[in-house]
Amino acid sequence: MSFNHFTKLAKPKKSGAYDAYWKFAFIRFDVFKKRLNNWIGPWTNDPVIAANRFTNVFRASDRVSQYLIKIQYENNAESIENLFFKTILFKIFNKIETYECLKTRLGLISYETFSFNLYDEILTEELAKKKAIYSAAYIMPSAGTSFGYKFKHSNHLALIERMIAEGLPDRIANSKSLSEVYQLLLGYPSFGNFLAFQYSIDLNYSTLTNFSEMDFVTAGPGAKNGISKCFDTMGDYSFEDIIKMMVDEQEKECKRLELKAPNLWGRPLQLIDCQNVFCEVDKYLRVANPEITVGDGRKRIKQKYSQSKGPIELFFPPKWEINDQINLKCQKQNEDIFL
């Protein structure tokens, strides 16, 4: 996909913070590479990146996304309903510990054996132990007005039941585009524009769909803030237009700044990745350039960096055809797998 800049009359005007986008992407990807070979650190001299938590430049390489992708491919004979169930169940909580808790208690995560009462009981017990069952990465709105349960997780379990009962897995599997998947999810409680797009990407990691990540993008609130910091004016461009422009110009802009463009074994930044980088740059600039304010004017980053949980064995959707290029033996031997 290539974005046609000539279809827009007035181009966006870059701000003084624009170059920070590419510099952040380069440094954060460099940290990712170094962690593969040395998970203890340190990995960067940038004080902001060293002290705070930022997601990886390539969304699919984050620990949570990696966990999800492995769930999706752990059984080659997975039914459409079960694949959808496991993906959405994990993503609604977006917390590895919650999914692991359910696995430990149940032995098997499967829609064929799903019991609302049993799942609800387990999660309610975790709450009673004062354990967080939802990730702090983003807020998952409650679906309480639609289902009426006391607890947020109960309403979300009911939401999953409704989705599958109404044939959503089959409709997604038969969809013709990533934007159609997005529209299908938007029709359900708890899903606004941001989450519907993010979950579309998550489902697209699996074998349910096979769309290019260059087909469709929606800018989330954080990305919009990042764009507003990197551009003084947007001209005739929408937020999504600017994200597409960044994808198209990644090689040229990194070359201009004498940086090596992030590349995941031959896979350049996709629309979802450039969208997420804008969100992370918004956070980065809160500390690096606090004088630049947009939106709510936040000056802090919510999550600080915590000690790495150890090395991770990378696995990407096989349809991307990059797993064979990842030499895990070299990774374990502490060699540079990015040569």
C-alpha cells in the first residue's frame, strides 16, 4: 500500500518534535534487539526510555502479544469458535496472569467446556484476594448496562457468550476486510473505536482472518496526542492519513536522520506499528519535552520500567513467513541474531 500524498491539497506541517518520532522508534527497537541477546541490561543511555515502560516498536513482538499468538497456534485443529473464544477471553483481561490462573484451575481453556458460572467464580475469587485481573495498559469499559451483573468480569464473560451465540466468529472468518472485522466488533458493548481496531489486529494474528496490516488503521487517543505533538498543523490530512504517510516514508526519514529503519526480519513498520509508536512518543515527550502539551496536558508516564521477566522465545503468525528467519539457537547462545 502506498499513500498518495497528491490527493491532499494542504500537507501537514511538522513541529520541532517531529524527529523525536523516528529517533524514539530507532532507540526503542535497538533496546528490543539488545534484550534478545542480553535480557538483564542495561540497553540504552536514553534516561527516559531506561526509566519508563514503553511497548515495542513492532506490536506483535510485545510479551503480551507474543503470549496471545502462541495461544492461537497451540492447537492446529482449533475450531473457529474456540479460536475466537480464546483470543477474546485473553484480550478482554489482557493479562497473562489472569489467563494462567484460569488454565491452572480449569486445566483446559475451551469454549466447548466453557461454563459461565465456573469462570465467573474463579475470577471473583481472584478479586476477593485483592488480585488485579485486568491489565493496566488500557481501560476495558464495563458492559454492565447491557448485562446487569455486579462485577465487570461477569459482564464481559456474558459478552463473550453473546458474541459466540450470535455467530460472530463465523462472520469474522467470512469477512472481506480488516475494516469489516472492525465494524463487526464495534456493534458490541465495551468496544469503542480504539479497542475494536486493536482487537481486529489481535484476531488477525490467528488463522481466523488473513488481511494485511497495511489495509486499515484507526488512530487511538494516544496516537492522536502524539500526532498533535509531532505536527503543528494537519492540513487536509486526517490522523489516519498521517499514519499512512509515516509508513510510506519510514525508510526515507530514517535515512535523512542517519538511522537504521526498524525492520523485523524483512518486515517494515506496518500501520498498526506506526499508530502505536505515535502513542508511545506522546508518552516519551511528556518527560523529554514537558513544555509540549496537548489534550489533558499530562506530564508523567503511568508505568515505570520494571525488571525484565526473562528471555522470550519469539514466535510470529506463520503466515508472515518470518519464523524460519529467527535463529533461536543463536539467540540462546547469546549471539547477534540481527546480523
